[in-house]
Amino acid sequence: MRTAFLSALCAASLSACAQSPAPEDDATPGAATEAAAKAPTASVQTTPGTPEDRARQAIESINPKIAIDRIGPAPLPGFREVIVGGQVLYITDDGRYLLQGGLYDVAEKRDLGQASLAAVRKKLVDAVPEAERIVFAPANPKYTVSVFTDIECGYCRKLHEDIAEYNKRGIAVEYLAFPRQGLGSPDFNAMVSVWCSPDRKRALTDAKAGKRVPPRTCDNPVTRQYELGQRIGLTGTPMILAEDGTQMPGYLPPDALLAALQALSAAPTRHDAPAAGG
């Protein structure tokens, strides 16, 4: 895993070596690498001579084109926390050593990097205008989730079959495009046709039901959303994000998603996640 991680980092970006999808996810190998090569570079500002600057230099010495979404203090003394491609890394303050993986607080039983990662996801996803999403929402939603979806993915289709049930439970679903076959693929072109349809909700519903959607082109956000999915660490579809950027554990049926969102909203608020850099 370590060798694959460094190879991917040198070849493209850290988002190309995201963790393998859970068994229920429908991920396509190779899609991450293609998107990573196209990912925009984040302009994280660092002050020369600081631990943050040494951490930035350490990452850029491996790949100068990499998109760094955050550099800040780490819960582990002597380290900086860096978020790149939807992953949390820890780099020593002298910039020499890099650790990849979760930092688990045994006493509190939680991964300390998840709050920072969620904050970065929230910042990036919130920047997507509502007009570029396909929204299925009840009149007065209690919860809103952003869902990176594909029209061919089995669990994406299963989720959409129950879209009315999610809405009945007060959950608004805001879809973002992730054609898992990659940019320029038939899947990509079909999703462009959906997003360019005069009735995008109907077109998406038809496409997920296996019906043909008339080919269309227009100025559309499908490529941007595909690359955004890779940037925040997407490894399989559907990727469901709560409003605070927390990632749900793959596909969840309506009742299970409602329970997860209720538990998340009832959890104590953590104030130990530094603000995202950039």
C-alpha cells in the first residue's frame, strides 16, 4: 500500500491512490488517475520558514502540481496535518517524514482527522451552485445531503428508486455528477445529456431506469463535478455527504440514512477542527 501510494503521488496526485471502495460501492479503477491528472492546484498560502511551509514543500517535492486543500496544526505534537485528494496526511514539522492513515484517539474512540476532512469537503461542495445540482427535495426538508451519483451504478439506481421515500422522511437529495467510466466515455456523454435536458429531474430518473435520454450538449458542470468528486476522495458511488461534510458509509436505505443523520445532528459539536486553509 505504501509503495502504491508513493507511486500514485509521483505519477499524478494523492487522489489517485484513494482507498479501495467498500464492497457495496461501484467504483471504476483508473477513473481516479484520470481525474487526478486534471485536478486544479489549490493555492494554500504558507509563511516561509514555518512548519506549514516545510510541509507544503515536502508534498510539492513529491509532486509540484498537487492540489493541497489544507495545511494546519495536527493533534499529534511535532506534526502538521495536510489534506490532499480527500486524504489526511501527517508531516513532521521539519518536513522530513510523512504518515498516511487515520490518527485514532483511543480514549475518545474517534479518528481525529475526520473533522478536518469534513470541513474541507463542506467548503468545496458548498461552492457548487444549486443551479448546477439536480435536486429532489420535500417542501420543508429537515436534512440535506449531497450525493455524487452515476446513472449506471446499481446502488445509485437503488437509491433513486426510493427518492420519494427519502423526501417523505424530510431528506433533500442534491445530486452531483460522477460518471464513473471517466471523462469522454459513453457514461459521461449520457450524464451530459441529462444535465443539459430541459427537465433534468425527469431525464435523470429516466436514465437511472435504463431509458434512453436524447443526446444533448450545452455548457454543463459534469466535468467539474467529476473532478470535484476525486478531489474530495471519492472512491465509489453513491458518495453521500451530510451538510457538515461528513461522509456516510456508502449506500443507505431511507430509514438508515435518516437514523444516521439524526445521530450526526445529536452528536456533541467538536471545536477541535482547525479552519481549512487555501
